[in-house]
Amino acid sequence: MTPPGDRKKATDSSESGQSETPTSDPGRLIDSEELAAHLSLTVAAVTRLARRGEVPAYKVGQLWRFNLDEVLSSLRQEAGSDKD
């Protein structure tokens, strides 16, 4: 059995500077549910935005996938252009 102190060292990545956030991988694609949670929207609203081309999205079969960094960047640009 591993002593509790050793277990913490093996699982704690904050000391190595790595984030355990699921969106830390810039190339990682997330699904509609994850994006909806990040944006505080419904899944239906996220799907509608994707269909309309209002957020960058990838259609994989019948499923939508999103790169969170691309979506957030797009929304920031949109918000910036609305201020003009």
C-alpha cells in the first residue's frame, strides 16, 4: 500500500506546472454539452449557434465538436466588433 504522502505526489500535477483542466489542450475538441456548460447556455442554443455558423464548429457524423479556444476567441472578436 502506498503511503498517503506518496500518493499525493504522484497525482498532484500543480507542482509541475501542468493544469488538470480538461480544456488545457488547445487542440482538444469538446462536445455540445461541455461547451454549453462553459458558456452557461443550453445544448440546443449551442447547436443552433453551430448550425448558423456563429461559432467555429466541426461536424463529425451527426455530432458537433468544438475547440474551446477557437470558440472563445471568436466570441471575444464578435463582442469587440459590437462595441464599434
